[in-house]
Amino acid sequence: MKIRAVNLGGWLVTEGWIKPSLFDSIPNKDFLDGTGLQFKSVTIGKFLSAENGGGNIIVANRPSASGWETFSLWRINETTFQFRVFGKQFVGLNGAGNGSELVTTAVVPGRLETFEIVRKSDDLNRVKIKANNGMFLQAKTGDKVTADFKGLGSWGDDDPSVFVVTRIGGPQGEFQITNGYGPDKAPKIMNDHWSTYIVESDFKFIATNGLNAVRIPVGWWIASDPTPPLPYVGGSLKALDDAFVWAEKYGLKVIIDLHAAPGSQNGFEHSSSRDGSLEWGSTPEIIQQTVDVIEKLTARYAKSSSLYAVELINEPRAPGVSLDALKLYYASCYAIVRKHSSTAYVIMSNRLGSSDSKELFGLASGLKGSVIDIHYYNLFEDIFNGLTVEQNIEFITNNRSLDVNGLTTSNGPLIFIGEWVAEWEVKNASKEEYHKFAKAQMDVYGRASFGWAYWTLKNVNNHWSLQWMIQNGYITI
């Protein structure tokens, strides 16, 4: 059976751009995990910087701000934070906390690396930073920033403890939501979302509109439900259980897609990265932890008639994820899936950023029921900027067609176009033009030996929402 599927993105792994309203009520939502902050001293007129990018001291002598001058937030609560620097160390007080010197040497943050941000009530871009010793940071000179300023001071331009803050947008995924609301509020927020965003009637809609499967992105913490590690909250596993019940009722197949792996496999919000870092695969322990997630999910649903495939990880990114680590993980997971199911397909996602689209063929070709997942978007790359309607369609019918044909071999793995969307960089395109663009993609991707999946069923951006596109005549399946 060839899959004509739709992704249920933004449901069990939440993404801010799919449902931004989830973030609306977070206290102090300007300062979420991963937000980049740049601090300019009002007295010196220069930016704070982690000297050498980390492993050294904090200075205030940079006339402009870039990487070393950007501090990534780790949010503890509404007003308390830790600051991660370019080299992934944390700002903290030196020694036992009795002194006032600021250093960036800790790789695991603790009490001495925790600060309070105080914002001026009538000018929220003016802030003071209170250290663990009870004192505020001050820029004494360009080369001397210390935590020894007493009291709130004047907030004027003559106050060395005042900094003007510039926010650089960070990821807005499930980590930011759950940690932003905190353990008291997050459970209700998330369970309300899971119980209302995708419901049984959506599965009926999918089944009656020419589709035969759903690809369901999940996060690694689902395997620890109902008591996942903080800041995540329990409830997503029940939602996945419901999805299988509905899929069986309406004759749909399910692809379980591990969309967010421990430590993040790509640094993007949809992998639930805390601060944009990619740390998955860095140790054997984190790989084994992920293998255990695949085992728990496969064992739970192996007997369901709707389980069609298990996708081992979504969009690992090169070079941060090495090919050797990924192959080791895939081989281990394949054995685990086969331990519980002889029929479920095993999907292995290509690495983002790799120049070799066949880098997994050597591994996958020897494994029965293996599938390679490739994602195609006429977006996110400069080559699509300025293309006309006709040029976008020609790119699909020529370039993408060649790609799909080149990846399809008689003795190799099956090919799955696991994500595509009828959206592009064309401005003011007509309904008919969108329809032609979508049809061209379905014609080409329909030749993929495993099938395709649209991203996604629901979205606040209409053309990303397959439900809206079908209901309004932009797509006919």
C-alpha cells in the first residue's frame, strides 16, 4: 500500500508557529528558554561579552553585538534565569560566591550561575541583573564587570548597574511552553491542547478525503508518561492511545514519528530544543535512552492493526549528528522494532544538511521493510526566492522528479516523502495556481515507493493546513 498521509504536527509535540496562542498567557513571555539577550551598559555604551566565547570572564567593551555578546536564557521561573554563552558554558560567580568576579566556566549550571532579572516598570528594555550573592552586576570599566552593586539605584544613564536589553528570538516549542507556565499551570494548558486540537472528527475527515494514514510526531518524554521529567507534563500518551483507537475505527494507518529526541537532534523548536543547541548522539547513554523510547512505543502498539511504521528520528542535522552515531542508532532500533513486530516498516530519516541523499542506503538496503524519509519544501533556501508559479512547478516536475527516480532502486529501501507543503515564496498566487502546485507535488511524490505525508493537518497559516486547503478547494486528493 502506498501511503497518502497527513502529519498531525503541533499536537503531541507543540510548535509555536502552528498554534501561537498557547504562548499568550505565559508570565513574562518575552523571556522564554532559548531567547537570546544582548546587554548594553548605559554608562559605558558597550555590550557585555563572554571573553573568547566562554571559559573566561565577562567584559563590557564590545561596540556591537554578535555571537559572543548574545546570552541564551535558561529559564528557572518568571524572573530567575541562567545565561548560556557561545561556548555553551554558563555565566556565574567565581569561587564559593563570596567574591564578585563573573566567569563563564561552568558546563552544568547551579546556584552560582543563577540570576534574577529586574525590569524597569515603565521601560521594560532597561534591566538590572541580580547575582546569587544579593548584589547587582555593574560595568565598572570595559574590562571589569562585577556583581557588587548594592540596591536598585537610580535607573538613570549614570547608573553602572543598568543595561539596555535587546531580545533575539529563540525557539518556541514544547520546552518553552511547559517551562514557561511552570509545573502548576502547564499540565492543564497542555492537556486542554491535546484534548481539543486533534479529535475523533479529524480522523473521520482524514479518512473521507482520500488519505489513508497519519504521521504522528511525538516527543521522547512520552515514554515516561504519566510522569515525564520536568518541565514536560503527563497526558500525551493518552492522546496517542486515542489516536490509535480512532485510526482503527476509520481504517487509517499510523506512523509513529519520534520528532523530538533527548538533547535535540537538530536544535529546532520542533525537536523541543531548550536553547537551539543540538546535543543528541553525543554520548552512548543518550543514544541508548532514545533506543529505549522506540522500544516502549513499539511494544505498546505492536498489536494494533493500525501500526504501519515507526520513524526512528525526525530530521537529524549534519554535521552535529555524525553519520556513524546515526547508523549505530538506526541499527539498534531496527532490531528493537523487529523484536516486537515483523511487519511494521522502519523509517530512517535522512540528515538535514548532508550532500549525499543515499548515505543511509548501505545500511537500509540490507534491512527488510526499511524506508528512507526525505522532506521537500520549495521554501527555506535562497534558490526559491523570486521563482514564478511556472518555475516552481517546473522545479517539482524536473528536479524533484529526478531526485525521486534516482533514489528508487529495485533492491534498496523504500522512499517516503515524509513532509511537503503547498506553500512557496510566490506572492498573491491564485487558488488555481495553488491547486496546480499541489497537484504537481502529489503527482511526483506519489511515485515514491512508500508514499507521502503533507505537513500538516491544522495550522494557523492556511496553506500549511491540509484541512483548510481541502475544505476550500485548493487541494483535491
